Amino acid sequence: MKIKSVETFVLESKLPVAFSYSQGVVPRRSTTLVRITTDDGIEGWGESFSVSLQPPQIAASIVDYALAPTLIGADAMATDVVWNEMYGRSRDYGRKGVVIGAISAVDIALWDIKGKALGKPVWALLGGAFRDRVQCYATGFFRARGRGESSAMAEEAQRHLDNGFEIMKVKLGFGLQDDLEVMNRVRDVVDGRARLMIDVNHAYGSSDAIRLGRALEDFDLLWYEEPVIPEDLAGYRRVRTSLAIPIAGGEAEFSMYGFRDLINAEAIDIAQPDICLAGGFTALKHIGAIAQANGIMLNPHVWGTAVGQYASLHASANTPSPQFGLYPSQPLFEYDTSSHPFRTELVTEPLEHKDGWLSLPQTPGLGITIDLDFVRRNSIRY
């Protein structure tokens, strides 16, 4: 079964209300989708996640001009061979960033094809499911303006409780005083009914990151995400050795090579590759093996469209706990509660949690049906 065509779709949608996180203001949601068709007429879909303010046209250009010419005629079932061919050919100008994001989209689409061709969901082809459902945590707590919104964050925490979430991730990184005001208000609302984790999106240097962590140590946080910039492995290690809170990171890291360095630096307790950025299903298998060998929990980052959500759910189902026992730790699913039309309207059956849990797709491939009319309405020329 050979690859016949590779198409890219750049989608953008302006949000009715922009929102902020520690690195900037998000006025629109965007993504790059890839559709691969085989000579047997089977279609597969993948996504290259547009990180925060990243123009989606970059990944589309890489797919169109660097990857697609080498993919035509390749064996669509040979996912390992194709992945290594893409990585090897782009090594001199790739290895990290948007190039790996583009490879991710192709790889996800090929696994979707493989599942459809064999009549199996992707999680079954990856080696089976360690669990038949995955618990979600609510990710959100974005700001309308920036500082001084602790009341709004407290109200959001109550909404998540009302919607059945027992775990929430709070976005911080707006200054230590503001962060503490938000966390105290959120804790007052939650009042022991939910576990919390924090994410500062690498807003701090290691000294301030440690100060924040020490101020929050009695919150019994599940993890402290991206305390420092991704390049600062020594800073990561300093934060990790200074605090009792598990340190998470890796949404801005790529492939087995990047995660090898992150883990070897003893920088993290929890690895967070994004399947639409780090290299797709094939790369997550590589990363998962390295993490397991080092006793590190793999917990995928998820903030993309419905394509990325479904792909992440399959990957989470196939992720083992690094510790074996009667009650091992389990990966959690990052459930984006912010405004995102490409999550809710791109597919005919968007993922909807039930009391804070998601069940595994049972249909072949990713288990999605793309709404092509929606794609056409939201695609832009580049």
C-alpha cells in the first residue's frame, strides 16, 4: 500500500475573546492538518500543533516542500522506516522545533491509515491498552488581562468542580505575589475536593521558580510544570533537587534524542511530550522506552485540535507505568477547557469527558471523522 498524495490544510480562527498566559496573548487558534491518501484510497489525518503564537504556515511549508516529495510512493504501513527517513533527511536543519512537528503530523496520519487498513484502533497496534479509560485533568485558568484575576480563577475552579473534574492545572507565571494570590483563592474553593498542579510555562529563572515552589509545598501539588526555560537543564535540576514537588516538563522538547538529554540531566520526574510536536506515535514509543528505563512517568501534553486529542488518548492508553504494583501511577489526560473551535467542531464526534474520564476509541485508526466542510470554511491560503 503506497502513499499516493500528501495534502496540508492551514486552519485559523480568531477567538471572540483573546486570553493570556505567561508568555503572551492568544488572539486566535490555529493548526496545520495533514491528509495522506494511499493508492488503495485509504485516508489518514495528522496534526502539527501550532504552539501558542506559532504561525501554522511554517509546518505546512515543511510538509509540502521538505517531506512530501520523499513520501510519495513510500510504503504507508512502514511507519518506522518512514519516520527514520524523514528524520535523517531533515537532520541538518531539523532535529527540534517545527520540523519535528511536521514529521509528527505525517506519522500520526500514517498510523491512522495503518489502523484503518487493519481494522484496529491505533492503541491496539501500538501493543495494546494498559487501561480502558483515562482520567482527565482540567487545564485552563488563562487570564483575560494578566494580573489581578484571582477572583475569576476561583470562579473557574468552581466550574471545573461542577463539571466533574477532580484534578486541575492552574496557569501561573504572572509574578510570585499574583501567583500566590491565585493559588490561595483556588485552594479555598477546591477545599480538598480536587488535586492541583501548576504550570508557569517557563516564566521564571531557577531562583524564583524555587521560591514559588517552596511557598506552595503545603498544597500537595501533583506536579510543577515547566519551572524554567527548556534550554536550562541545570536550572531544571536545581529546582528539582530543591523541592519535594514532582517536576514535569518536555512539551517543548523533541524526539528520543531531546528526551534522552532531558532525562539524563536528572531534570524531571514526569516527561510531557506532545504527540503533535515530539514526533508522533513512533517517537512517543521511543521516548516512552527511555522514560520507563529511567523510572520516569510519561504523561503527554495535549493542547491541540481534536486530531491531537484523539492521538494523545491512544498514546496514553498504551503508556505503561514505570512502577509495577497493585496501584501504580497512571497517566492523566490534559483536557483543554479554553476556547478552541478546532477541538469541538473539527470532527463529527469530539471527545467529551464523562465525570472527568475518557473512554478509549474502539473504531479503526484514530477513530475520527473529519468534518470537511468545517475544514474548507476555516482553511486559509499561504
